Amino acid sequence: MKMDKAQERVLYSKPGFYLVKGKKDTGKSTLALYKAMYLENSYCLYKNEKVLIVCKDESELYTLQRSYNNINSENKSQFISLFSTEESKVTFTTVDNLINETLKIYKSQLENKLNIKNIKIIDEKEEFKIFNEIFKSFKEKNSGNRILKEKYSKFFFEEIQWIMSCGFRSQDEYCNVQRFCRAYEKGTVPSSLGKNSIARKTIYALKEDYISHLKVNKLINKLEAIKLLTYEVQKESTYTHIIVDNGEQFRKIEIDLLISMIKTSPYSNFICFNNKENDKCSMGWLVRSRKLDSLGYEIEGKNLNLKKVYGEFKSEVLRIKENTVKEKVFGDDFENANIFMEAYDYYDLRHNRNCKILRDISNFDEIILRDISGEEVVNELKSIPVYNDIAAGEPIMINDELEGNFYLPEYFFKGVKECFILKVKGDSMIDANIDNGDLVLLRKQSNALNNDIVAVDLYGSATLKRLNISKDGIFLMPENINYEPIKVTEEGASIMGVAIGILKNKN
């Protein structure tokens, strides 16, 4: 990887705390992997010193690990120093795995702190149900408080989750913090949530009441448990260097936990790489204008920016399995691929990511996948049936004729059982980035949430629309002002699947 001056400044920076921000295609994830390799060879001086790379989900973890293995095998020689060893000192994990492991290791310390034996982490699926019962009781005790309305209960629950995700230890902290990234339908939230407002004080009191009720029943929220354990974790700090990828998605309590795991050393590092274009994560802490000093630690953190955006596909060598190398010349973009190859843009709606897919039309046993972290050949593929057509316009008669199969990486479907692909016909969903001729990947299911993009059997015809559930009824909403919403009844419509991805043919 040939680096510009800004990237080299990050790679060879002095030890410390850094927040590195950049737009898409500025090389953040790849730079994070090079930084890990540099630290492993130059700043892991003793046997027990390690580098930890943390990301948000399993699919990202897989990509990072594969990319690091490729980068390390090709570039390690340029980083070898007196402190280099044969043993790998770089570890990869997701923040959820790290949290679950911490809760397992420190369970007895948690019980001692709370003076509660056999305490249980509350099941996330059950939590809102329990909260609603506590909210009703709190509302009755505070009947004079006008903001305690049933229609706000979901907002209150999510705001309390945010408070706990920030690890606030007092009402003053919450009442004076700048609150970013809230977007709710009008009428479902209080009209004002300003600093030091009665609304904020009421929400914090509700949070305290909620935590107390959980403790009485030997339950605790996972985020609250982590807040209580950060001091215990700090006593046994494990890592000399921690690198966070897509840090804008991380909650403050998650960052607190990571910082507590850093060994005190004159050459320790905490480096957080953020995507500036994904800067509105509702639970994320280091979003928008927030800097490292907002974490509240006595650290001299530096904030760096990567500004140069690189073209996606120049002349490159694509590595094929069994060490066979084939050169493909793409020009300025992916669409100029070799005529024997099919090129697609894939948009992952579940994780708000996208990548490029290249496949040889004579060999569907493998595909080449390219994203911000690099390029890989994937041969563990899942076969997805493709049907023709689904209307993104006026509903058309259902066509259940199998057109073929599309092969996608197996790890794309973690937690998803049965899927199918429908070819789009029409332009009613263009404002949702779904155009005529696109392939829409759907998870087969008969129910959906408000605002999901769904494939619906409507009186024997098929259509693709956004589901809208309101007090006025159930509507299938187009994403094109030239089309009208379709009102449906339970008898007249059934959901076939929920959209989880979009494939665009770029040939």
C-alpha cells in the first residue's frame, strides 16, 4: 500500500490516544491493519504485550482478519525490527464478544459489588416488556407529571438505554450532555428535551427506578454491569495497544471498557478509526463534533483527518485460490471489468455497508469481493434462488418461475436462514436506491417491522414497497413521488420477505 503523508503520519505516530476520521475510501480500515502490524513489530517489547483490534460485528471481523493475513504475509518484512517474533501478537474480536467474555470472567466481582448472589443479565428480548410494567408503576406514582405518556414509552426506554450506554454516574452528567442523533416520528416523543429540562430529570429518575426494580428481582442490564466492572478490569489490564475500527458505532461504555483494558506504558496506544459519512449512529459516542477529550479521561488525545479519497479500481493484481494470479485491468471504476466477468455493487441493508462483487461467468465456485479493507477471493458460498419479477411500480402477477441462482459469501447470512432474490421491475423505489432491473435479496418471513422494505403478495400480485404502520392503517409506501401509497387489509395481503440487500449489475 502506497501511503500519502496523512496516512504515514498515522502509521508512524508517537504512542498515545488518537481519533482518526475520514470519509469512505480514504483507507481507514486498511491503515488500521498496517498500524497493528507496525505496533506488533516495534512496540510489543515483552512477551505478554499484545495488540487488540476491535470491530462491531462478525462479518466485519471476518473481513478484517482475512485482510490482515494477506497484508501481513506480503508486507511483514518491511516492519521487522529487533522486537519482532514468530509468534503473532495481534488479536481480533467484536465488542459484543469482549463484553460477554468480561461478564463471564468477572461475574463474582459483580455479585460482590451489588451484594446479590446469582444475579442474571437481563435478556434483551424481554427487557422492553419488563420496562413497560415498571413505567406504568412509575407513571402512577408521578401522576402529575405531564410528559409521562404511554405513547412515549418506547422513546423513554431507548433514552434510558442510551444513558446506560454512556455510563453516566449522576443526573447532572445526563442533564448537561449534548444529545446527538435522535430522529423520531412526530408525536412519539416529548416536544422538548433541552439541557437541565424537567423532561431529562424525569427520564433519569425513571432510569434509577428501573435499575432498582431489576436489582430487586436479581436482574441487571448488560450496559449497567459493564459500568460497574470497568474498575475491576483496569486492575488486570491486558493489552498494550487497542485499535477500534468504525468507532463511530461504539457506545461510550464500550470505549470505557476498552480503555480500561490498556496497560499503563509509555508506549501504549488507543487508536479509533471513524467513518465520517456514518456519523449519525444513535448510540455512538464519538460522533459529529465530539473529540477524545469528551470521554472524560485525563489524556492528551489527538484528532487526525484523512482527506484524500482514492479511486476504487485501478490496474490491480487479483489473487485467485491456489496462488494463481490473474491480472485484470479495470480502468477508473469497477464497471470496466473484463468481458468474461460480471460486476455487481452489493448494498447490505442490515449493516449499512456496501462492497463490490466480481464473478467469472464460467466459474461460480468463487467470487472476488472488494470493500474498504481490501480484496479477497471467497469460495465458501451460499446459493440463493433468483425469481423473476417483483414490481417496484404497480403490482404485477406473481411469477414463481426460477430464473437461476446467485452465489454470495456464506458469512453474509449469519443469523439468516432462508433467503431468495427477486428481480425488480419498475421505478417506484428509486429513492431507496432500488432501480429497474436490480436484484433484491430478501429474508423469507411472514412478518415485518414498520419502515421495513417488504415483498408483498397483494391479492395474488407481487409488489416491493416500504411498510408503513400507523393509526390510520397499514400502507405500502413507494419511494417515488410519482406513485401513490397502497392501503392494505390483513385479508388482502401477505408478506413474502423483508429486503436485506440490493445487487446492482454494473456491466
